[in-house]
Amino acid sequence: MSPAELTLHFRNEETLRDLERVADALGVSPDELAEVAIEHELVSVGVGLDQKLSRTLDRLKGYSEADRERDIEAFSQGEVDFEDPLRARREDPQDAYGIGALFAHPVERG
């Protein structure tokens, strides 16, 4: 069985140089150092994720029918009380290529 391969492309060339310098100082290859760093990060994220999911599950277990009804009421009231800041507005800029006009009228299907 051959080892799995992954080619990494660094957006910042200095990051690669740093990886090579640290690997050289530790006496390991850049590949080995990168692999250990990735494994460590994945384990760290996994542990944190597991804790977050457990806390979320505990909160959901404590969520009652009354909580749900209260939240539905609060959401509904918010829809009435506050104007939507992302409400769409029709603009009428110059349509040099006629693209806007294509969407302005219903298309007949036949």
C-alpha cells in the first residue's frame, strides 16, 4: 500500500518558507511537519466540535413547546415591527445589452 498523497498550494509563499525552516530546525521533512500539524489541528477542531455539539444537544433537549411558541410569536412580531433592511428595490439603470428587459416580462411557454 502506498501512502496517500496531497499537493498543497500556499497562497503566501512565506508560509511555505516558514514551514521549511521549522521542519529543518526540527530535523524532519516539510511533509512530515505539515502532516503532524494538520492532524493536530483536525483533532483540536474535532474535540471542540464535539463539545459544541454536546452543548447544543443539551440546549435542544431543554427546549419546550412553550419555548417554541414564544419564539414563533417573537419572530412573527419582528416581521411586523421592523422593516426588512434587505428589501428588494427596482432600479431603472440603462440596460445597454437588454438583459434586464429579458427579466421584466413573463416568458410565454408554448
